[in-house]
Amino acid sequence: MRLICGLHRPPPPGCVATIGNFDGVHLGHRYVIHRLAEAGKALGHPVTVILFEPQPQEYFLGERAPARLTRLREKVAHLQALPVDRILLLRFNSGLARLPAEAFVDRILVRGLGVRYLVVGDDFRFGRGRRGDFALLQRMGRRHGFEVAATPSFTLDGVRVSSTRIRQALERGDMEKAARFLGRPYSMCGRVIRGRRRGRDLGFPTANIDPYRCRSPIGGVFVVTVTGVGSRPWPGVANVGVRPTVDGSRVWLEVHLFDFSADLYGRRLEIFFHHRLRDERRFPSVEALQRQIRQDAAQARQWFRHKESLWTTNAL
């Protein structure tokens, strides 16, 4: 897969394409991409996904924008696992925000990419003042020789799968529903950095990861598994939040791995969140925090034993 940043050096013309945030790369997004890949195979053109960075809502709303499910690096990694040949990454700035819808189609879709087949939602809006819509794309498609197809809603359990619904499930701590809509457990990636060793002082050494998010879609204490530490996912417990008892600053992701002692500094890990144990809260003392951490770890270990028991019973 090729990542193209801007259209300063456009790729060879001719592709099938889709446009969107693809936040979370959930089952609905996967459905769109697989449908697009079928068209690409039939027409003999590469599959291109057009992304914006920052996401338009982040540009217009700033800190009031919804929390991201996936930052750019995570999004690209998920797309790389799908039948995507190219990602066109466009910087969403004042110039792009002011670009009229007709000019967006002409400059990016027609002259930049030579789109032959475009898939978007029937409620897709774009261009200055959000004046571009599906009908405009169809009119310009007929003029410039590309077909425009609408994506029907992808539903699961009778509910439309969307990034908003996944975000709502995560806010409620409904990790199972979020996992069903995503097609995988919700996860975050990051590189382990050196912290202040407070977890070690509390008797629970942690891998400290900066999630690089102004706002996090999840918060609290979770049962997790971690990849990047060995040949198999490693069980543990994690806290996502501002550490109000000992710090209270920016959002951090801290992971305690059970029965693990190797050096993790500098390693890139992926943390999968399976079950929320509790909300993050301030404790009256460090001793009270230590007692709660011991209880969290015991509950997480019990969760893994219960899941292992279910798996063994079902296997029989």
C-alpha cells in the first residue's frame, strides 16, 4: 500500500476511490472498501482511500470535536490490512476548507486522481459551506466520465454501525458492543516511554504510553491484552486517564502486565481493551490507591480465568 501526502506529485491517473474520516475503520468502513475493491478489480484500477488530517470536525471545532477512535498511524495500519492500494492524505487547512465543491471535484478527483468510480455515503457533504452533495457528484461524474455510487448503511443487530455509536459504547464502558461494531476489540498503539516510575514504587510497574490524543474516547481501568511483548498476547490491566491521585495532568495510558519483568522501553505495543473495571477517580492517599490497584489486578485475573473457563467449556 502506498501513502500519498498531498497532490504535489500526483499518481498515475485512473482509480476507484472513496472519501471519509474512516475513524475506527469499523465494519461499515470495511464493507465500503471491499465493495470498492470489487469495482476496482472489474475496472482494472487501484483502490484509493482519501483521508483528511486533521479530520474536518477537528479543524472547525478544535477541542470540542468528538474524541478520535484512531489516530492517523493506527488508521493507516488498519487500512493496510484491507484491499487498499493507495491512501491519499490531504491536509485539511483553510485553503481546503474554502475550496468550492466544484473545484474540489475538478482539482482532486478529476485532474489529481483521474477517478473512474467513486463510492460515498448518500449524505456526504463537502466543499466550502458544505454545499457539495451526492447529487452534485453525480452531475459532475456524468460530465467528467466517472460513476458515483452510494453506500447503503451497514447494520448489525438491527443498528447502523457508525463511529459515533462506537464512541458512545466506549463512553458507557460497553466494550463488547464496541468490539462487535469494530470487528475487533478496541485498541490503542504507542511506544513505551520512561515515566516517573510511580507504578514501580506502588508495587505495580507499568509501561507508560502517550496516546497522543487531546481527548480519549475511553477512560478508567480496563482488563487488557497486549501485543508486541512476545509471541502471544499478554494479559494485564491498564489505566487510561490523568492519574488524579498522583499527577492530574494530561491523558496517559499505563499498562501493568501480569507476571512480566522484561525491559519494554522503546517497544511499540498495541493494547486491546476487553472489559472496563471502573472509572478513574482520586483517592485520599497513596495507600488507598495501592489497595485499589491490588483489587483491580485481582479482578482482571479473575476475568481471564472466567474467559478461559468459558472457552474450555465451549470447546468440549
